[in-house]
Amino acid sequence: MQSTEVYSDSSCQSPLSLTIIASGSCTSSTCSATTIASSTYYTATTCPSNIYKHALDVYGEDDYLLMDIYSGSDCTTYIETTGFAATGDCEVASTDGQSVIATLFSNGSAQLTYYLDASCIYPASTSYSISEDDLTAHTCSQGRKFYSSSGGSATNGVGSSSTGSLSSSEASGSSSGIGSGAIAGIIVGALLVFVLVGMLVFKRCQRRQSSNRAQVPSTFNHANDLPDAYYESQSSPVKLRSEATTTFSDFDRRRSPTKLWEDDVVVASRLPREKVILQKLINRGGYGEVYVGSYNGKTVAVKMLLPETKKTMSQVNAFLSEVKLMASLDHPRIVSFIGVAWDQLIDICVVSEYMAGGDLKALLTEFEDQGRPVGFDRDKVRIALHVSIALTYLHSCDPPVIHRDLKSKNILLDEAMDAKVTDFGISRERIDATMTGGIGTSFWMAPEVMMGERYDDKADMFSFGVVLSELDSHVTPYSQAKSLSSTESSSSDRSKLPSAAILQLVAAGRLRVQLSEAGPQSMVDLALACVSLDPNDRPTAAEALYKLQTILANEV
């Protein structure tokens, strides 16, 4: 076994949290300082032989709560154990910066709540309510078993403990013979309890101004539990990247409209999560994955954040920003938005129109495999026309909407090969401040975006020109750049030319997409105009639309 403990100070006495995993090559380490969520904590690694005895040893007389995590719901395949100081306050949960509130109640039950930020301000991501019976018997439920410092040997599983609450017989006492001394003791005890409660409330108000106190639970509630599959691929439960430590800015955010799940547009678009059924994974990108599913009996596309990205509040907020934008768009050439659904924010999903024809990238790959001739035929020009219509609509919004990630992968087709634009995860309404680079997929980026310069809707037109080159050749942008002059590169093969070097050449205007001689020439001219180095030399979406209508009517 290997245990990693997190402590609040250099004394390393009684950890805030611990994580124990099975390890055949454990190496212990002494207590040392580390930074978690912009604050200094201390960590140590030990190699215990018994999980529960180790918890007793490190927590001593302090209250704690342990959770054994298994990959299956029947608790047969052990993954790890996590432990937390049961202070009833917001505490750091691990070196990853996630936060929890662990509470042991006087009736023998317990509550464990995970949060999406380090200050326990945002809504809980996962909550466990454990009854006294489940805690004492270590009942397996949904792949979890719980242990605590209270309740003696029946609870901690490794022998009698001097800590914890009294047994029921000790607490209840005799039902008869209550004398004046006992009454006086009860009064004094009640006063002490009142004082202690007051001190606790004062402490909680200091540490977390707006948290909701857990109610005394009576059942083991799994309503907010995460799916078992989530834990099968994780080394600890709900590892969430944290926010910085609480500052005035954090306090201001509590009252600011950053809680996008409460936004009127988002609330109005919310669907019942139980009616959204996932069926099959059809696509996975850098930040999300898309499933074909159903909603109210209708086939839909369901987009969710990746497990490694949905752990952070910033990603959840970005996802909800996409929801707000999609809800405001209504056009036949934009994939229709149906709604957003969640039971807990970590499980949020966006439901949209399902496009049975797949994405344009897959179609072009199929064309290449089938040996379909390069150049532009009527079907390809129609697809380009549909995309230009979508861009014209986006750029005509007030304020204009810049897609910022237009590429063949984000152009979807129906069974009739009609195209629609999708994936507005990084789209934003145009702002006056300088918009920097680092956004989108590199080979489709405009040079000004690569260089971190100010850009506008003409950045989308550069991406559109790159898409036109894909329609022409069926291959990835710049894959034809196999012979560069000696002034540009000594490499004669793109496989030897790093992507960064290609992007530098593109940004410098020394490399651009190539188009075939199959024509028509008017399509080649349009594509080359779109990828002009100077944004002012690129056509607007409306100009490209007019040009494509003319070509479709007269040339193909």
C-alpha cells in the first residue's frame, strides 16, 4: 500500500486528506512543502500495511471519514481509499486541489460532499449521505464502502478506538431515577453544547461565507453519485482542478453572473437529464466527446466534456457559454440546438440535431480512399456554398459571431449531403479588446491568430479557404508541401518538417495551401483569395457566397 497525505502545516500532524492505493513498489517520503490551489500545504508518503490501522495512527483523536472505492458496484475490485478530516469545513481533498466537506453527525450518520472549486462556493459535484447502519456495517453500495473514527471497532474495522461518539446504550442511560444532580448536569451540558454550536457557526462563517450546511441524513443517498465507469479510469474520486484561494475577487464572483447554470437562457434551455439517453460514441476531440443518443424518442447528438476536462469549473463555464451562444442561433445552415441537461454539473451534456451523414473530414477521407477525382464538382461546391451561408449569417449577427474553429471536422452533413456548421465551443461574439492566439486547430488558423494579433471575421474566411483546399484535394492542409525551396527549409518531406515549422512558414506568408489544376479556376481563385496573408485582401462571407452562387449556377 502507498499513502499520500496532505497536511495544513509543517508539523504534519493529522492530515486534511489521504489517498491510499495498492502498490508493490512504495517509496516513503518525508513531509515537504507543496503548492495546492495557490496555497502552501505539506505532503508526505508512507507505506502502510493496513489501511484502517494507518488511518487511526495518522488521525489520532481527530475525526475522519474513509471511503473505499471499487470499480464494480459489487465491491469486488478494489481501486483505492480516500480519507478526509471530518471537520465539517471546506478542506483541500488531495494534491490535485479538489475540495470536500466531510461531516460526522451525532446520530452516527455522515456526509461527504465534493466541490468543483477550492473554496466550496460552486454547487456540489458529488454528495454522499451515509446512514449509521451503512457506516457501521461498511455496506457496499454502488462500489463504495465507508468507515469513520466514530463508533468503535464496528466502524473502523481494526479494533477498539478511544475516539468517536458514545454507544447508544451509553448515550441513552437509564430511563429511571434521574436525580437533581443529573438534571443539573443536563442543563450544564446543554449550555456547553449551545456555546460550542455558536463557536462552530462563527468559524464556518469566517471560512466560507455562503456554504450550505449539510442536513442530518437518515439514508445512504446515491442520487448524486458518479457513475462507476468514471472511477474505473481515475486514480482518485472526482479529481478537480481548483480555483485560487478565496480572495475579494472570489467573493465578488459569488454575486456576479459567472454562475452560468443560473443564467436565464441556460435555465430556459434545460432538459430533463433522465430523458437524454446515450447510445454510441461517434466522435472525440480535444475537449469533448459526442454520442448518438435519443431524447423523447428522437435521435439526437449528445456532446459531453471529456473526463479530464469536466473536472474544472472553467471548462464547465466554457461549456455553458457555448450553450448560451447556440441557444441564440437559429439558421438552417447551423446545426440545431435542442437543449442542455444535467443532474450534476460534472455530468452536463448538450443535445443537438443529429446529422446522419457524419462530418466533412470523414467524407473527404472516403473520397481519397475511393480514388475520387480531385477538383470541385457540383456536390463540393454545394457544400462550400452552405458553409458560406452559415458564415454570412454568423458574421451578420449584432455583434458578429466569429466561429474561430472552422474546419472540415466541424462541418456536418445530412443524408442528402447538405452541410451545416457546428461546434461553437470556442466561438465568441466579437469584442473590441485584442483577441489572442492559441485557439482553434493550428492548420486552419489565420496567420494573425497564430501571431496573437487582433483579428476579426476575416480569420474565419482564412479557415474557409483552407476548407476549400480540403474539398479540392481530399487531404489534410499542407500535406502536399513536400518540396520547399532551400530558403524555406532543407527538408524535402513534410514528415520531416515539424508542425511548428509549417505554421511559422504559413504565418510568414512563405507557405500556403495548394490546390489542384482540376478547377474550375474560379474556385481556385476564391480559395487563394481567402488564404491571403493580409486580412483586407480576403473576401467577406457575403462576397464568397455570391461568388459560389454564380459558380454553382454557371460552371458546375
